[in-house]
Amino acid sequence: MNVPPRWLIVMGILVYGSLAVFSITHSDRSISGDAPEYISLSKDLGVQTFRLPGYPLFLKVCGSINTAILVQCFIGVGLIFLAWHFFYELGGRRGALFGTFFLCFEFSVMMHQRMVLSESIFLPVLMSAVGFGIRKPLRAAICFGLLALIHPTGLI
């Protein structure tokens, strides 16, 4: 069956779970850079020149910053499964193992999951769009549309 090894899943749960606990107990460290602007936009969902409503809508749906960080860390664990399937098609089991490990446990990917940044949901949606690519073009188009609302410069 095409699933990641248990040790990789357990490692992902431990890493992203500890990031979630750290971020929730030290929430002041999760808010930096663009985060205050995203948080203020999530309160009224207005569109500004440089900020589209995709990520602020995500924050609004989550309800609180701590919930958003927790959901983002769950997305990080889900990224293991998404990356595994994506890389398995490209390089078999060995390619999936190396690709998933290095993508999901790469330092900047892990740090984005614990911070209030649009990158935390951008990467999984981008991988979904590329993964759907040829076989399911409508789903790929929907994902690329979501990407344009989350982080449009990432599509360039």
C-alpha cells in the first residue's frame, strides 16, 4: 500500500506536535513580520492592495491564533501524507522517503507551520495543485485559484 512508514508518521506527529505546544505556550513568538496585518485583516476581511483575503479568511475560520497554529501544525502532519503520494509517483518508495523527509522536516517549512504566516497553508495547497495536475485538471484549477487568494506572488 502507498502509505508513509509508521516511523515517519510518528516522527512528524512528534515534531509538529511539539511545535504546536511550544507555539501555543509562547504565542508571542508566533506573531512577527506580516502577522499583525493578517490578524487585523481577519477581523474585517477587507482586501488591501498587497493582501488578499485567503489567509485572513483561514484565520477567521479558525477563530483564534492558537487554534490557527494548531490547525497549521495538523496541516504539517498532513503534508507528510501529501508529499509521500506526490514523491512516490515521481521516484517510487525511495524517492518518496527522501523527498518527504527533506520537505516536511526542512527547517523553514517547520517554522512556517508554527507562525502566523500564509506560507503555512500555501505549500500544501501548491502541492495539491501540482499533484492533481494532469489527472484532475478541475481540482488543480481550484487549488491554483485558492493559491492566488492565499499568496499570489508564490505563483510567479
